[in-house]
Amino acid sequence: MTYEALSYTWGNDRASDKKEVQITAKGAIQSLSISRNLHDALLALRRSNESRFIWADAICINQDDAKERSQQVRLMGKIFGGAWRVVIWVGEQEDRCYCGERLLESRPGSLTEALSGICFIVNTWLAQQGRIHIKATYSTVSASGAPSEEDHHNFGADSQDGVTGNFWGSHQQIRRSVLRFFERRWFSRIWVIQESVLARSAVVQLGPYQISWDWVGIAAAILVHNPFLSSDGSQREPIPTEVTNAYLMYRLSASQPYFEPLKFSFAQLLQLTRLFKSKERRDKIYGLMGIPATDSIAELIVPDYSKETRTEKIYEDIAWLILGSKSPLRLLSGAGTFGRFRYSGRSWIPSWHEPRPWMILPTCSHPRFECASGTAMQINSAHQKPGLALRGVIVDKIGFIQEDRDGHLVFPGMDAKAHSSFLHKVSWSMENWQKCAMTMTCGGNGMGYPVDDIVSHLADFAAAFLSERLDWALKDLIELDKVNQSEVGDVGLDELKVLARNGQADRYVSAVAPVRHSYRVFVTESSMFGTGPVDMEVGDLLCVLFGAEVPFLLRPCGDGYLVVGECYAYDVMHGEILRTLASTPDGPLKATWLKLI
């Protein structure tokens, strides 16, 4: 049978958000309670002149039967992949969050403004790509199902500046409407990922308006790659998380024709989707099972919705599956709370239901992230579960930690005078400036990829710092100056100005943005510096685990160690510890078994 599959959000369980409908099942008419959002979707999608076959999970799966739910979850990929089209219902014209507040503005024209803005962004990009024969449009769908194309050329059609130019300065309300379109809750739910990724064809419907999923996905991609578009020429506003979510979903889609589809391991998918939400914690696992991955872990998972099975047990089972994969220690990069340190359960098992926006380990292998990946992970099979004993090296101990930044753009007292004073006195070696630039961004570009060109990265750093875009990090630099004073340097203010000529301040600000609030600077007892989780403590141990691409901070606890989290220390990122062990076997560094608890 030819059918469409409906992708939507359930909403909450309040009685006021429920609707009773009559359905025919097994030859009998039955009453079924469904969410208001699903009810609205079905009303909007029904045709006045013909039948329409739509698959909706709340109706087609018995939600009160744990066994049936567990069975159907494994079929979700086939269901959405087998539909001739997926209809993505993002809500009525006025969407509401769970607290009942309006999420989108109700003023006339705000929705058409948002859809027109999406079309403008995409059409500008298509023109830049030389694809002038393709035009992004949206339409209004009548009760008969006949779409009528809307005029989206009523603004900005003659702009010569492209998406990143002066368009936003003169159309601030349009930009705001576009961004708020993405803030609808559909873009934040875990289950919609595979529903959109597996679609052979997909259309987004918002009330009576319809727009291709391709245009929404491309617009998200453009916004993600221009994260600091300013509305007034100076103020830089980061984009909402939901835009990044939409970009990820679109890039994972094998059916989209405009970008090379991204493909990740199951462990990477678990990490990349930490900001998506789910009603049940186990759905952070089950909601990803249908997405094509570079390994077969999802095929080994058996969904279990029985009340007897605890989420912690499910997470532990997944962790052991990952430890048996090609890149096992990617698991530990997802561990750690990255807030106030909380120890519940096994510290080496990630809490995948807790939001974690970013991690140091890049999405691809790179020579600048070869901490100990030159050797295989060594696990002590004699050690009994649920602990995990790994072979590694305790490199150093944390001796100093920079104070919390508290989210402030500028530290109290760190004004322009302090900035100028630091610049006029500092003089480091080129190598130390490069180490500093890399440390501040944890060696990444802010998009999950490693820095390829250190020289350009340093130029970007110089441009950002000299333009006072990094005032919030001034205390970090002052502390690093204490470490670097032991070495004679010849790169000061004048040399930084020369470097900055070839740098892009915005690019560095974008690269450092995810690090800024989740990590802070540390200095070890031997004066090695790096960046680690905000909840690290003096006395935590800097460790290199065999087979790992990044170092980790471990905290002694009883007869074992708690995993505080991954960290970045430039001096151990390139296999230095393995080479030291090989060249000086009788030296102070020794390989040992580390019991993670």
C-alpha cells in the first residue's frame, strides 16, 4: 500500500492537550485519545475529495503495550523509509511550548515572512552555485490538496550582497522570523531525526503552508556556517540550537541531493544528538537505531520498554557494545558531567540523556589528535564488570585551575586598560603563541573538525584578540604568561599586528565559542597547560589511555578513578607519551592499569 508517514511531536500528557477521536479497528469503532498536536495535523492533512493514507505512531502502535512498542521501534526505519513521502508537521500557525507560552509571533505575516526568508536564503545560495534553474518556493495547501505557490520575491530580490551581506541589516524582522521558525519544538525531539533522515521525500507543513524539507535543510546549513550574522552590522548573535539540529538532520539524509551525506559511528550519533530531547531516557538510544551508521552496533540493540529494565542498565549495555567497536574509547569522550561534578552510577558510562553541546574529540581522525591512538586499547579482561580497567599513563597532576568565567563577556576589572597593558608587555615565542591559540579552541574549528592550518589559526586568534573580541579570556592569557615567562620570546604586539592582517576574527570567535563556557584553563605541577571541564579540581590527574585520541582527567576515588572528562593539552596530543615510553623505558612515566569506577 502506498502511504505517507507523519513526523510530529507528541506534546505533554495534560488532559487539556488531549483529543478523543473515533477510529475503526478490527471492524469495530473505538475511541482513542491522541495529542492535540496530532489532532491538528490530521485535520490539516485530510482531503475533502479523496482518501489519504497516513501512518502516525500514536494511532498505529499500541502505546500501552510495552512489548508491541519494543517490536515496532525496530521497524521505524522500514516504516519511514517505505513511505512515498514523509510529512513533517511542525505545528499550527501559532505554536506553543510546554508551558503554554507562544513560541512564534502571532502578528500577521510573520509566518509567511519566515518562509519567504528561507526561500530567499536558499535562492541566493542556489544562484551563487550556478543553479539558477532551481527555485525555492513555498505554497498554501487547500482542503482539496492542491498547492498554490506563494510569491516570495516581495523583498530582497535585488540584493547583491548574498546571505551574509547587508540583507539582514535592512530586514531584521525577517531574520528573526526565520530563526524563530527553527525554534519550534519539532526541531528538538530525538525521534524526528530518523523520521526525516530516512525519508525518500519530505515536505514541511506549518498550518496551511508547505515547504520542501530541502529548502529548510539548506537554509539551516547556511545559517550554521554563518553563525555570527549580525542584524545591525556590529552585534553578533549565535544561532539557536534547533538550527544546528536541523542542519545535522539534513546532512544525515541520504536522499538530499545538495550535500554529501554525513555518516557517523553509533557512538558519534549518541554524542551529536545530546541536545535533542526525549520523554523517556532510553529513547536517546532507541530513537537513533534506524539511522545508517559506520558500524553495526544498532543492529545488536534489542529495544526494551518493560518497567523492570532500568535505563542505567540499557546505557551500560550500549557502553560495552561501543567498547567492542573499532573506536572504543570514543565512549569516554562522552563521559563527564561538564557542570557541577555529580557521581551517580558508573562515571565512565555517558549520561546520554543529559545535554552536552560539544566535545573535544573531533568527528574525524586527525594527526593533531593522536594522543595514544598509535596503539590499541588495552582492557583488563580479568577485571570483573561493572568496572572498567584500562592500560594507561598518569602524566601529571593538576596544580592550578582558572576561576569560572560565569558567562560574563568581560571579567570585572578586565577593561580596555588591562587589555592594553597585557598586550604591551607580553612577548612569547611563536610556538607558545600557537599553543595558546590551539589550547583556547581545544584544537578545533568550533564545528566538530580539527584545525588544519595552525598558522592561519594563530592569525585568526591575533585578529580576534587585538580587536578585543577575546576580553573574556584575558585572565587565561595572563595565567599562561606566567608559564611562558620561563622561555625567551620575540613575538609581541607588533608581530601580532602583522599576523592579524591575514586573520579573520569572526572565524576564531566561532571556533572558541563552544569551548568558552564548558571548559577552562589548567596548569599542571610541571607547568604544562591545557583546557579541561569546568568541574575539574586541583589534584585531578592528567592521563593518557592506550588507544585514545585525546587525554583524560581522572580523579582518585577509593581503589579506582572517576572519569572527570576529556581534556586538551597540546604537549601530549601528538603521541609524545608513547614515544617517551619507548625511548626511556626506565624513565618516570610508567604504563599502569587504571580502574575506572
